[in-house]
Amino acid sequence: MTGGSFSYRLADVFARRRYEGNGVAVFLDPPRMSSADLQAVTVEIRQFESAYVWSTPAPAVFDTRIFVVDRELPFAGHPVLGTAAVLHERQLAADVPPNGVSRADASARWTLRLGQREVTVTSVPDGAGGFDVSMDQGRPEFGKPMPPAYREQVARALSLRPEDLHEDLPMQWASTGLAYLMVPVRGQALSRARIGTGDFGALLAEAGAQLAYVLDPDAREGRNWVNDGSVEDIATGSASGPAAAYLVRHRRADPALTVQLHQGRFLDRPSVMNVQVIGGPEQITHVTLSGHVCLTGTGTLDEPPGT
């Protein structure tokens, strides 16, 4: 590890304007640090996630690690989109043709290497300092519909009544890598939902799910928490693709149209996630997640931990 100052860029992902959406701190080519030191920097910044990105000999390919305040994540949607926007901003600042005309309308493709997984992301400047960024989330998978008794258990665990559940839609997990139990609700149930049990993770495991996504299919709005209920997520990119695919599978969304999902209203951080579902209800081949990214600020740390 080497000393010296290093900087980060703040990005708001799935945001229509600054100070909305889900925030991420992106460090481009910071000093090489141990996992413990990267965790310490993440705690210091205390953004929802922090992404650490290093150039490789291959053009537009970057080694990437994503941390939250208590652990490293193997993958997360909104830090990937935010990283692509920050990389594109850096490219625009450096890549100006000799005639002085910036290629500000050109798209760019980035490959982020997260451990053994490679994620390809496309970014396009919006002409106003932000970026529209998209990524292919792959082919969704679905679990079996859960029986009425289980539906009632989940409703109560989410501080809801069984009649708050949408009776025409199944409760089942959907996944493009992380299995979310889709909990379809109606009326004002979304505003009342909250995890009210300490063993919610075990209840989800009975269905083969890792997390829950409470979804109002009529309003196209969702909510998600960590399983102990202590933290609500502002915008869950890894759930939005499966949620849109779930709506198409059950003929509540037209695959010919972009499915726009909303989240974050209850945290005063409104977020908009756009999903294109490729295929029909019987055979969905893949989903593409996209969102707008606003760049909001820059910070500098004097030196890495331990120097």
C-alpha cells in the first residue's frame, strides 16, 4: 500500500435530480489497500455503498470491489451503474479531439470485474452533466408459488393483514442472481409494511428466498429492507429486474414497453428504475436495468488507513 491523498466522486443513482436516488461513493484508481482498510474507508465515508475501481491493462476493463459499512458485497446494482457514470465523466474530461469538440453524445461500454463475475455496463451522457446507464441482468428464474398458510405468515411478519396481499398474484421468489420473495400488496399496504419479526430471514429461507421485495403491482412501487428490518433500501437494483419480470410473467406488464418501478418515497429519496423485459410471459430471455445517474460532489482523503 502506498500513501498520499486519494479522491472519490459521489453519484446519485436512479435519480431524476441531485439529492434523490441511491447514493454511492466511487473511488477511481485509489491506492491498493487490504480488505480491512477498504472497509475502514467505507465506514469513514458512510455512503450506502462505496465502489473501489482500478484500471487494468485492457481498455475499459476495471477491477472493482463494492463495500457497505459492515461487509464486502459480491455484486450490487446501483454501485455498478454509478461507477460507469463516473468512469464516463473521466473519459469525457480527457478524451477531447484535437478540434476541441467533445464527444459528449457518444455511448461507452465498460466491463467491471467483481471477483469472478464480469458485468458489462453502457453509459450515455444526458447533455446536462448526468448519464443514462444500463446493464444486462441476465435471465430471470422463478420459484414455486407459496401456499396460503405461508402467505399469511409473511403478511404478519411484514406487519400486514392477509387481506392486504394481492389475491390475483402469487407469492414466489424471482431472481437474476439474488432471490427476492415477491410479496404483492394492494391499497395502502405498501405504506404500512415493515419487518416486525426477528426471524424473517429464516421465514424467507423456507421459500428459497434470500430477501423480500414488497411490490404494489398497480402503482409499480416497491420496498425492501435488510432481513432484521433495521435498514430500508432506497432503490434495490437487484430486485427491480426480477420484479419487472414477475409482472410480465403474470401478465401485469407489457414486455413491449419499459417497466418503470419506483422506490424510496418513504425515505424522501425518490428513485426510478427502468427495466426492459425481453421475451413473453412464458419465456423471458433476459432483463436490462437502466437508470439516470447524477454526479453530486467530490471528496478527498488525506491518506489510506495505516499510513
